[in-house]
Amino acid sequence: MGYQFFLIAFFYVDSFSIFGQIQIELLKNSYYIAFLAFLSFLACTKKNAANYNEASSKDSLSSYLSFANDVNLTLQKREAYNQKAYKIILSQANDSMNRVNLFKVANRNYNNNNWEAYKTTVNLVLKNAESAKDTASIAKAYTYLGDFFSTQAASDSAYIYYFKAEKMYIRLNDNLNLARTRLNKANLQFVESDYLGSELGAFKALSALKGEEEVGDLFYECYNLLGIIYNELEEYDKAIEYQTKALASIDEKTTLVDYQSKATSLNNLGLVYQNMHKYKEAISYFQEGLKQKKDLLIYKPSVYAMLLDNLAYSRFKLKESEGIPQLFYESLKLRDSLQLTTGVIISQIHLSEYFAFKKDTIKALEYSNKALTAARNSKNHRNLLLPLKQLAVIEPTKASVYNREYIHLNDSLQKADRKTGNKFSRIEYETDTIKEENTALTTQNRNLVYIAGSILILGLFLYIIKAQKAKNRELLYKQEQQRANEEIYNLMISQQNDVETIRIKEKKRVAQELHDGVLGRMFGVRMNLEGLNYSNDEEGSFNRTGYLTELKSIEQDIREISHDLNREKSELINNFVAILDNLLEEQRRTFKPKLVSIIDTNIKWESMGNTIKINLYRIVQESLQNINKYANANAIKVEFRKEMNNLFLTVSDDGIGFDVNKGKKGIGLQNMLSRINECNGKFEVKSKKGEGTSIIVTIPI
């Protein structure tokens, strides 16, 4: 779940600024109408005419505030106008309008990221509100301070001020601001990984909105947050339900284009389907969101960058090539220009995954290492988890180092999350009701964790025992099988020995008979015929000479037969070749591929032990079985040859082949390797798709 967590967490880091600013800007502009009414009232009076002339000029307070909020001006000019407005307000009396204007100045500081000026202004308006006992302004100032500490990652301080504001809004019966404050708390809890607390806060915010009419985008923000929470908790059905509600609650007529709520929700829905591995559905939502490209690039480029990256990643998971890796590069470039560190890291990790899939290890390592460097330089230690996990996959030689760091860091972050959750709980304990509620919830969650943990440990223990027993049974089976194979082979050897012994005796008898019987008689005939040569009959002499020549030829043939029989006896002394020939002949008779066998006559089989012969025989047998089952070959070659002090066995075919790097070693190849190790030999498989397969065995003899 680590990867999903960071993807969602990044979305939320980006989206938190989106929705946080939405909430704050709505809150900070809620008094704008009152301010305009007050200006109208001033215009209707005739007091202090010089001040009215000033109000109608560029140097008026309203003009300064307007210019300070004009995004078409440079940041320096906006801050200068805001400072002028602040000085004018300081010279005025502490009344309700003065405090409204101070909040406006604070708004401009917030938008300009001028945090010190923002904090100073809010503290001043809080002091003035407390002096005037203006409860509404005090509560509002608390929410502003909560916003400030949220931007500074001081979650405990932010939570305290939000909680103080919540209690005051309850007393004021201001449900709209109460809902907004509870939503701020829920957002804060989500950022700190307190998902259950965030879920509860979002529902409390929705409860406060019941019966309210003018709620702005609060329903949308609550539904959107709940959708993100359930996505993080992997409750995807609920996540889709609330993201759909969020999308349906958008009123395009009233929602400011700056917020880009629709594109954000489409991205969120796409993320849910992406986490469910339903990438086609995810792509449709990302593409729909990217239709808002023009407005996104102007108002929310961070959301545009997310949509690009998520679209590319879903296509990558579907092994589609459209726009990849260009979409990853475009997203990375935009995130880098916006200085979105977490987003940059995610884009780099996605590129690393892409190049790892493309077998480009160099680029995969390059982007993973860049992500790791960026994560180490960032303040957020969570950013380290994803690069460490990816590096452990693509750099297996260092996997143990990366995994140890990953586990250590993950444990530390979990401890920090628990501490943060406890810290929020302590703040909530200020009231008895909330204390009892949170105590019961904490106890329930703890019990669930203990029960789930106990069940998990027990299940894991039982699984290990069962797996070990299965391995032991498999090992015993292999040992029994090997012993049975050896016994069968020895029986075959014994039987073949008996047959060969009988054949040798018979051949020896025939040879002796030919040599001692037939050859002796033939010799006698020849001698008698030679005696007839003394006859003076010319024709008889000629005939006798022909007979003598023929008898000599017969004598030579019989002698050669005798010698051949004795030589065959010597060659058949070793019966391993005969057994092997039987196996090869059976292959030729039974299967289609043409089989060619070559056995080096220089190999002295009688000098080898039965263990080597058994293993060689089984390797040839297993190789032929694999070829018959899988290779679809037309020709097979089996060759035994001797070189120096090594015996080489090669079994090759012209079949379909396979990828030796990706293919999983079956039990057959594992058995071959085990047999070769038993003979202290070497085993090599060469194969490519479409180019056949060769098995090469080398055994020292």
C-alpha cells in the first residue's frame, strides 16, 4: 500500500492548497458585502469631505486593497499596496470595520505567501477583537492562526486554534463557520495520516450543514475529502460514492473558475479506479479532466500536472504506448517549474518504472536516484519511501540496504503518526463529551488492531508450519524418486550384462568353431589340391589352380569373420552405450523429429562410475521429454564427446525456443541441475525464441 499512499498523499498535498485556499478565501471574503455597504453609507454622508476625496482616488484604502489583490500586478507592487492599506488601518479606531479591513490585509498577505506579515496582522486583529469582546472576530482570528500554522507544518498549534474556533462557533450557533472549521480540522488530520479522525471530522462538518441554505462549496469539499480518505483506506466503493457526490455537488454557475473543482474531482475518481487496477476507467476520467487544459494551466497547473502523470501511468500499466513517455516528461517539467517536490519525485519514479519495463536499467536507475536525492533534500521524510522501494526492485544487489532503510523509516513514520494522533486526542480532551467519545473510539480501534494483529500472526505461523511440512514431503519424495531411479538403472545394467554375457559366449564359441573346425578342414582340402598340381594334365592343373584360389579366398573371409566377432565382443563390453541406443531408438520409433546421435569412440565408459552414467542417461531422457512436449522441433541432435579430461553431452533441437532470462525453471531443469551438481559438473542452457534450444553438460572424468 506504500505506493498508493504516496500517490494519494501527493494529490492531497497539492489539493490541500487548492481547497485550503478555497475555504480561506470564501471565509475571508464573507464580510465583503458589509464593507461595500459601509462605503455606501460613507458616500451618503457629508462629513469630512477631504477623506471622501481620498476614498475616490488611487491612494484610498479601498484602492490599495483592490490593487493588493490584483493578480495582474507584480508581487512587489501588490505587497507595497497592501502595506499602504495596513498603515492607513493602523491609524483608524478599533471598530468592526477596522477589524474587517485588517482581515482583508491578512488575506492579501496569505495570497502573497508573506507569512510573517500575515501572522502579525492576525495577532493584531485578535488583540483588537479581544479588547472589543468581539466573539465572532476572535473565532475568525483563531481560524486564521490555524491556517498560518498549517502552512508552517505546525499541526499541533494549528489544531489548537481550530479547536478553539470550533468551540466559539458552537456557542455562537454559527453552523456555516462551524462546518468550515471542522473541515479545516479534518484536512489537518488527513495530512497527519489520522484517517479515522479526519473521517469523523468530515461527517461532523456535514452534520453542521444540515438545514443551511447558502453553503457555498462546503458540501463539495466534505465529499471530496471523504472520497480521498476512503481511497487511502482502500475502501474503493465508498471512495467512488463520495467522489461522485462531490462531482455532482459542483455548481458551475457559482463556483469560481480559480478552484477548478471539476477537474480535481475527475482526477480523484481516476485515482480510485487506478488503485483498483481498472486502468481503462481511470483513463476516461483523466482525459475528461484534461479537457479543462486552458483553465487548468492558468489557475491550477498542479492539477494539470497530476492529470498528465496519472493518465500516462494508467496507459503504461495497460502497456499502451500512446503519449508515453512524453506525458511523463511534460508532467515532470511542469511540477519542477512549480517546485512541487513530492510531485517531481512521483514523476521520476514513474519514469523509472517505465524504463525498467523497457529494460533500460541505466535510465531507470538515473530517475530513481534523482527521486531519492530530491526526497533526501525535502523536509517530508515520507518522500523517501517510494524511491527506496523502487531502487530495491531495479538494483537487486543493494536491495537489502534499501529495504532496511525503508523498513526503519516506515516504522519511524508510523510511530510519528501515532504520536500525532494522540496529540490531537489530548486537545480534544478539553471537553468531557469529546473526551469520552474519543476514548471509546480509541479503545475500539486498539482492540481491533490487537485482534487483527493476533489473527494475522497466528495465520502466518500456521502458514509457515504448513509450508515447511510441504517442503519436507517434497524433499522426501525427491529422495525416494532418486533411489528408485538408481535401482531401476542398476536392474537395467544387470539385465543387459546377462544378455551381453550370453552373446559374448556364443560369439566366442562360433569364432572358435570357425577357426578350429572349418578353417582346419579347408586347410586340408587346400593341401590335397596342391598335391594334384603334380599331374601332367594341363586342364586339370588349370582347374585345380582356380579351386585353390577360391579356397584361399574362403579361408581369408572366415579369418576376417572370426576377427570381427572378437572385435565386436570387445566393443560391447560396456553396455551403457547399448542402453543409450535403446533409448534413442525408442525416440526415433515413437516421435516425429529426426534424431541424430554421435558417441565418441574414445570415451572409456568402463572407467566411469554408475552414478555418472545414471545421471547422464536421465538428463538425455528428460531433455528428449521436454523437446517432445514443448519444442515442436523437426530435428534433434544428441552428442557425447571427450576433450582433454572432460566429457561433454550436448542435446540440441531446432524448435521454438524460449527466453532463458524470463522463463521460470521447471522441475525438469531443476532436476538436471541437481544431477550435474552431484557429478561436480557444469550445466548450461542456450535458447532464444524461434532459434531452438541447446543443453550443454560438462563432467570431469
